[in-house]
Amino acid sequence: MITTKQVRENVFTHFLSECDIIVNSAMGVSINDLPDAEWRSYHEDDMNPLDAVLTAMGDYWSDEINGDDAYYSVCNEMETAWATHLAGSRANG
């Protein structure tokens, strides 16, 4: 029998996977390749994956991007990646 703790961990793992999809699509790297972010806190605060990666971008990764234009470009790419992912998820059921 699956426990409530296991269900919560599975939901968190799915959340991380979706965050990684966004980052990989926008930046070409994994969330594991960037400085650590507060993923568990973001999830517990009921952020959706896009809000979580945008928060991580501002809090932890902005030094990885050179210049404001590049920063905002990556944020826009993340938004597009999330919209594309959602559209694909809806199309697949």
C-alpha cells in the first residue's frame, strides 16, 4: 500500500521534473547544473513550476546570465517552454 508520504514525494518529484523541462528548454541545461534553489520550499508554497523557475532565476541564477536583456530573454523562453509543455500535456490527455 502506498503511503501519504510516498504520494507527496511522487508529486514533488513530478514538480522537479517539470521545472527541469522548463529550464532545459530555455537554457539547455538541467536544474542540477545550476546553483541549488529552494525547490522544496517553492513546492510547499504551492508555486507552479514556471513560478518556481522564475523565482530561482531571480534568487539564485541571475549571476549565470550576462546582462538584463539576456536575463529577460531567458525568462521569456521559460514562459514559452512552460506554455508549450502545458499544451503538449493537454493534447496527450
